[in-house]
Amino acid sequence: MNTMFSEIAWLIPLFPFVAFLLLLASGRSGQGLGVTIGTVGSLASLVLSILVLMEHMSDGSKYYQDGFKWIDLGSFQLNIGYEVTNLSALMLVVVTAVSFLVNVYSAGYMKGDERISTFYSYIALFTFSMLGLVLADNMLTLYIFWELVGVCSFLLVGFWFTKPAARAAAKKAFIVTRIGDAGLLIAILLLFWYMPDHALDFVRIENVFEGQSGTVAAGVTTLIAILIFVGAVGKSGQFPLHVWLPDAMEGPTPISALIHAATMVAAGVYLVARTFDIFQASPAAMETVAYVGGFTALFAATIGIAQNDIKRILAYSTVSQLGYMMMALGLGSLTGGIFHLFTHAFFKALLFLGAGSIIHAVHTQNINEMGGLGSKMRITAWTFGIGALALSGIPPFSGFWSKDAILTTALHENPVLFVVGIIAAFFTSFYMARLFFLVFTGRPKGEGRIHESSLTMTIPLIILAVFAIGAGFVETPWNNTLGEWLTGAAGADHSGSGLVMVVSTAVGALGIYLGWLVFVKGTIARDAVSSRAPWLVGLLERKYYIDEIYAAVIVKPLRGLGSLLNAIDQYIIDGIIAIIGGTAVLLGRGGIRLQNGQVQTYGLITVLGLVILIIAVVGRRFWS
Amino acid sequence: MLSSYLMVAAILFCIGLYGALVKKNAVIVLLCIELMLNAVNLNLVAFSKYGVGASLTGQMFTLFTIAIAAAEAAVGIAILIALFRARGTVNVDDYDEMRR
């Protein structure tokens, strides 16, 4: 077994890190270099990642782990290291590929931005942290990179910090994911407490929890699994912590593609996949994951219908697709979840970059102000269409195969979630049809000349479109390559997948047809629903009032508590300090007045002191 | 008998102390200090006559004290006159050199 490239896998995250350091060091003088350094760094990682992946594909399941001792505390030892499994090798390629394409794309999209160098350094830092997260071999290392990724997300969402909305979105993204991070931290502490030898590395976690050996009590296992899932919920934008993801669309569009569609939000799914044995040891946790995922998939898909901002529609579709992945993991299908993550990364990055190309051309994000772009932006239109079809689950595009894998599992395991998945798939294809038809067909609405974006922006679109078509064939009902390679077990049960394929295709096609009827042909009036049930449309447009509910239930009481604590600080704590200070000042003033140079005063005080002394001495004799 | 002497001496001392601390005229302050000294002398004499180990040593000591008190009064008056020449006042409130 040759592990040549896996042995140097630690170099993969280092390339972008070096790029980040270089850009940081060059400061303002490096404005022109940003693009080159960032792109070269990510290209180097991409090449090495592909080599590692090929090595892993060549002769079956392979594993490489290396690291060094970080902290030695008595019997406990903490290592920092990396490990390359088939799962992480796959993730490496996904992350570096999307990162590289986003780097190329941003050269066109961010052209002329005066902070483009900073932008590239942030992307490089993000790529570094994400790759570190993927390669981490224990929970603590993973947590460190997990937080770094969160910081990068904060920096990039708030990249245009002069916009108040971007500032608010960055803060929201940071604070909301922090709630999830707290859960993950507690889970890690619990693991540390209950694991034999306080081991935190994934290998030993796997050994302990595999087959429910009972080393860790069932209740604790469930608690740990749920808390890890809370972390994943925060990062992957699952209900109820999904609120930050749509707001994060205030960041530059390439960032939305890289972080908030393809890679970072997948970190939650990756985390659950990585600690899958803990989840499998606890049926209750698995059920929670499945139901939260299923609910999020449907919930976000319905919101997507009523949004008007092109990026927000895609954001809600991301939330919804991540729900699918979680549902697959919760139903026990590691392959399904990771497969969907893999295909979704490509077609969602494609959709976001396509949206960026559109926004770049028309300078608006409202789809009602667009129209008729299809003839003017042919490449964008075609590639966007491919992405939309892949997302809608139309064969033979990649999304079809991965969604099919998930739905087949759901049909076997839990018919309720199967129905939920099918309904969500219908809504998905409907809102994508709405988006596509409103933007690319019909009459142009905006003024000014609209032209296709530059080559640096269209080439990544074409490459991603190729992946969006082809990536699905690694795992089909007749071909379990990915599943066997990923889990090492024989292929999943595919009986009944024929039915699933027919149903999901039919539902997807129905959604698109309905979208065509409403938004192109006009057979069904566009206000058919809004005129009859305005409350329903309002409910969807306001995203089920989740933000408002949070503001009323959580933000306001916390603000109240904050101002109360502030008042305590200001009046009680500061008051005590003011009293102490005032006493010292008063004492000083008294001291000054005593020093008046009058011998008689000094004498008087001396006498008084003597009298007090005598009283004390005599008094002691009387009272003691 | 002893306690009467001591009582008179104590009263004398207190009057002296009061005057020394309160009076504004420097000459009176000086006189009050003499009063306090004499209260001490009275004590010494009383103890030498009626004390437990009565002896003449106390009275001898008193003579010395009177002599030294006379010298001290002379020095005090001299300083006071010098001060009066320099400052033009005998009010002790105006003597606040120690403040500076």
C-alpha cells in the first residue's frame, strides 16, 4: 500500500495558509498580487488533494494518521495530528476544488474592489481552516478549526462592513453559530470525561461506540450525540438555528458560493458523518437528526417559494438541501448524506456563481426586476439551468442520483420522512423553476446594456456545470462505488429505488411544469395564491416570523437582562468604587486641614490621643 | 492627705494645659506652661512627704526643677521677644511657620 501522498497531506492546508500569511505581510502594497497568490495557493492544494484522492481510490480503503504530542498531563495526552480517510480525502477535493474555482471567479467578480487583496487573504485563511477541519484527527483539533471557520465566515460576511446590513448579518452569523458551538464544546467535554483514557481522537471514539459496547452509558451517549448535533445545527443552518444563513447573503457572492453553499455549511454534515458511530449508538439521537433534517428540508423549501432576492432563494434552498443530508444521516445512510453533500457542493456553487454573474450584470438581486437575460447571457443561462435541474432532481443530473439515494433510504426506514422529502423536492423544483423563468425568460425589465460576464467568471461556471452533470454517476442504483468505497461495507439496499426514481422525477417535473405554467405561460395567474390567501404568502415572505419570534422571545429579554446588568455595574459597582474613592479624598482633605502649622492644634491632638490611650488601657482593665 | 495634694496638682495641671492649648496670647501660653511645671513640682513634693518611700530626694529634685524652669522661662521669653520683633504680633495663631 502506497501512502506517499497521504503522508504529505498536511501540506494541503498549509498552501492556503502560506498564501494568507504572504497576503497579510504584503498589506496594501500587495494589491495586485492578491489574485495570483490566492489562486496559486488553492491550486497547489487542489492538485495535492486530487493526488491523495486518487491514491485512496487506487487500492481500496486506506488510512493514514500522523501527528505530534501537544500537551502531556499525567496520564492524559493530547495530540495534534491529521488523518486521511476516504471520507476526508473526498472532502479535501470538494473543498479545494470549489475554493480554487471561487478564487478564479473572484478575480473577475471582485475586480476593482480596493480591498481585493484582503478578500483573497480571507479566502485563503478560510480554505486553510476548512481543510484543517477536514483533516483533524481528534475532536479538539476539529473544534479549533471549527471556530476558525466561524471567524472567517464572520469576516467575509461582513466584508463590505460599510453596509449596515452586512455588519448586522456578520454579527448574526457569528452569534447564532456560537450557540451551536457551545453545544459542540460541551459534547467534547463530555466525551473527554466519559471516554476511557480521556481519548478524543476519532479512531478511539469509533472503537468505543462501535457496536454499542456499553463503555459509555446509553443516556450519556445520547446526550453527547445530541450536543454534537447542536453544533452541526448551528453550522449547517438547520432549524431552529437556520436564521443566520439567509442573512449571510450580504457577503460577496463568491463567498456565498464558497462558504454558505459548498463548504462551511457542510462542516456540520461532515461532523455528524465523522462521529457517526456515536449517533449510531443512540437511536434517539438518530431520530432527532432525521426529523430535524426532514423538517428543515420542507420548512426551508416552502420559504424559498416566496422570496424575491435571488441569493436568498438559493440560501433557503441550501438550508433545505442540508436538511436532506441530515435526514439521510439520521436515517443511517452515511453514503446518502455524503453523496448529497458531494453533488450539492458542485451544483450549489454553480448556482451561486451563476447568481453572482447575473448580479454583476444587472446590479440588482431582486428577481422581479430581472427578465429576458437568457438571450444576453447564454453561458450563464445554460450553466444556471443545469444547476437548477440538478437541484430539482431531474435525471441524469447529479442531484437526481443523490436525492434518489436519500429518498430510497427514507422509503425503507421511515415512510413519513419519505413523504416529507418528496414534498420538499416538489417545492424545490417549483422555486427553482420560478427563479429560472423570472430571470432568464420574459421581457427585459432593467435598462442599460447587459452583457455576458468575463471569461474568468464563465469558465468556473462551465467546469462546475460539468461536475453538476457528471458527479452523480459515482453512485447509482446499479453502481455502489461511492458507498462501498466510503463505508467499506457492501452496497445499500436499493430495492424500491425504481419507484423512488419515478416518483421523484415526476414530482420534480411537476414542479417545473407548474412553474412554467405560472411564470411563463400565465395559465395560472401569479397572484392565484396571494389573492386568495394573503396570510399564507405573508407567512412565507416573512419566513414564518422566525426572526420576529426570536427578537421577541430571546433578543429582547437578553437585552433587558443586559441593561439590568449594565445598570448594576453603573450604579452599584461603580457606586461602591466612587464611595471608596470619595472616602480617601475626604480623609486626605481632613489630613490637609490638620497640617495647619498651629502648635496648639498639634498639642490638642496629642492630648486627645493620650486621653484615648488612657481610656483604652483603663477600660481594658474594667471590661476584660 | 496625699490625695488632696494630688487633686490640687491635677487641677493646676489641667488649667495649665487648657490655657496652653486655647489661649491666643503667647505670653499667657508661656505662663500656662509654667503652671503645668509647678503642678508637677507639687506632685513631687507631695510624694516626698506622704508617699510610700518618703524621702527628701523629691524635694531636692523640685529645687532643681524650679531652677531649670526659671532658665527655660528666660529662654522662652527671649524667643518670644525675638518673634515679636520679627512678626510684630504675640498672637499664636499667626505663628504658623511649621506649615511652610
